[in-house]
Amino acid sequence: MKKILLVEDNADIRENTAEILALANYNVVTAANGKEGFEIAVKENPDLIICDIMMPVLDGYGLLHLISKKEGLRGIPFIFLTAKSERGDLRKGMEMGADDYITKPFTEIEILNAIEGRLQKSEYIKENLEASRLDNFLNEVKNENNLEKFTSETSLSHFRKKQKIYVEGNHPHSLFYLNEGKVRTYKINDSGKELTINLFNSGDFFGYNALLEDKPYQETAETMEECDISLINREDFEILIHSNIEVAQKFIKLLAQNVSEKENQLLNLAYNSLRKRVAEAIITLLNKFKPSDESNFVIQMSREDLARIAGTTTESLIRTISDFKNEKLISSEGGTIQVINEDKLRSMLN
């Protein structure tokens, strides 16, 4: 039975919520403020913490800070439960490392779904990290100077299509290595518009910027299809990168490449025409995902996702795709695109 620590200063809300969780077969321990909650967390080592923000003695932010600094507690999923719904409060909590945020009043389904989702993800990560036995393997990696063996020896985690791997604002705990599949990272602006900022294919590392900078994720990572991904524990990665010059050099090159790609992307969004941006999005997909030995490669992607790569609206992308089709640059059917005249399409980028 999973143990949940509920920290809430309002007695009625605390009792009612505890009753809901108990009926859902959770072992519930409660606290009336952050100080009491921290003491109970140290003693009980719960599987998940639900915490109000505005409390006497020690508020929710203070408790989260203490939890994140305490060895043995820092990996516990943490959900804020609060009546404060302003964007600034949400952002502050997520930047500090909270995993989720539920606004009062809430339904039973909302809180139970949030708990189940976070517990499943936590268990999933724990199982795979334990199975990898990286501690014993680190010495072999250092001696053999072989990054590929390091990634191949870790156990795989399977992700469904359109499943989020990490979310902007969360703190990093792992380095990700994509064994099989496709992943995109994206940002959402204040008006809710998504922009794809990077694409990853089999054999790529991702999520390392936040680890190396020791900052929250600046983007969200999501699978584009079913993926098998190795999760490399943060501590193991830090030991490896400080002790293996080959690994350090590899990630320095990746960071430099990312900076160059982002500069080009910003310039293209600012100055390129719609036709040129759509052409570049198609060529980017070819460069990233087309196997070297495949001549009739077909891009399988929704128009909405392609528009996010091109930095335009879905309607504008559809019109441009139609123009390219009429000009015999591509063929298009359903959610697929096949490039017919790659040379002419590439010449549009010059």
C-alpha cells in the first residue's frame, strides 16, 4: 500500500481529502503545517507528498525546499494543493521542483488521477534505474573510455506515442538516451502557441542542457512515436562527465551545436518567408530521420506537428504544402509527405 503525506492547515479539507485517499486504498499520514510535515516525512518516508502552499509556521514552498535538500527524500513526487491559481505561483512552484499543481476546489477524480500518474512515473523510473546497476558499471566505463557501452548497459524504459518525458519548469533528474524512436522538444508562448525547437532520433542524447546548467528544464520533451529510452541517473552522469574526457568532449560539442542551431532557427523565424520556413522544416525532417540507404523516404507527421516545426499556423502550412504539391516538389496524401524534387526544395533555403 502506497503511503501519502498530506500537509494541509485547514482541518476540514485535510480530513475530507484524507478520507478520499483512504477509500482509494492509500495509507495516509497528515500534518497541519510544513514544519510538522517535514518531521513526518523524515520519519515515515512517504511515496508521495500533497501539500498546501499558504500555511503557518512553514509554508509549502519552505517544505519543498527542505525536502529537495534532504538525502533520501528529494526524489519523492511532490504535488501542491492550493487555492492560489495565479500564474506566478504556479511557475514558482514548478521552478522549485514540484511535480504537479492542483487548484482548489478539486474533484475526487482530479486528485486521484494526479496521484496515480505521479506514482506510476516514479515507480517506472525507480525500477529502471535500479535494474541498470550503473554503480557497478561506472568503473568499467572509466577504464574502457567507451560511452556507447555505458548507454547500452542501461535498461530501457518504454514510452507511448505523445507521452511527455519531462516538462518545462521541472528539475532534471536523468540524462536521456534515445535507443529507438523519435522525440521532439518544444516551448509554449504566453498565447498558448507551441514551437518545436529540436528533434531527436535513435542514438541521440537529450535533456543534458538542464543537467549541465543545473537549472530547470527550459522546454518540454514529448515522444513522436513509441520510444525506447535509457534513463541515466543524474549522479552517475555527473561522475562520468567529470572522470571521462571523451564523454565531456562529446557533450561540449553537442552544446555548441545546439547554440548554433538555435541561432539559425531564430534568424529563420524572424526573416524567412513562409515558403522558406516550410521548405526548411521538410528538409530538417529529411536530414534528421531519413536513413542513408532509403531513397523513397516518407515523412509521416500531422500537419499540426509540422506547422510547429515551421513556426506557423496549421492553416498556413496546409496552403503552402498544397502549393509545393502543385509545383511537383512533393507528393502528399493524408498525414504523409514524400519529397519529389529534393534539389529544388533545398535550393529554396539559399
